[in-house]
Amino acid sequence: MPQANFLSSTAAVVGAQVTPLAGWAYEFLPWPAEVKLLVSADKALATVQVYSGSESIVDTSPVTLGTINVFPNDLNTHPISFHAPAGDRLRLICTGGTVTTQFQVVVVVNPVG
């Protein structure tokens, strides 16, 4: 059950994007998996988009408001959960709502099948 926690700050420009899963060992899934993402941001108006391969899992949607350096959990953040086939590239695009938005991301991938 690979898991990763990411903290990232966008540049000081409204609308700047970060892709926390880029370069992660499981960005390209080696096996079919159940994926669970928890995303929060410390500023209002932040948004997230999620893709698995060419499939859009979550269109541009607001992010749960969180606290800087406090990772989200199932009790305070609605999880984004989906199944993805082997070989799919997981893409998470976080867009800052205001100047210097910090995102907290937890991703868990569980092999299935």
C-alpha cells in the first residue's frame, strides 16, 4: 500500500498551478489500483483537478480549507476515491486561489485484482 504526503506552495501569482504527483514513483501505476486522494489548502478559492490516464476523475472543484502543515485525513476532508487500470498516469493539478497557497496532499494507492 504505497502512500505519499506532499506539501507544496504555489508561486505568488493567483492561478498558479502545482502538480504534486509529478515525479512520484507511482505516478504511472504498475498495477490496477484503488486510489484515494485527500487534498486541502490553506487559502480559499483554491481548486483541484484529477485525471487517471485520459479520464477526468474530478473537474475543476473547490478544495477543502485546511491548516498549513497539517495533513488532511478522512475526518476533516472528503476523500477522492477511484479505481485506475495498470499503466495509467495519475495527475493532480492544484490551482492557487490567492497569493502563495499551500496545498496538503495525501495519496494512497492499493493494488487490486
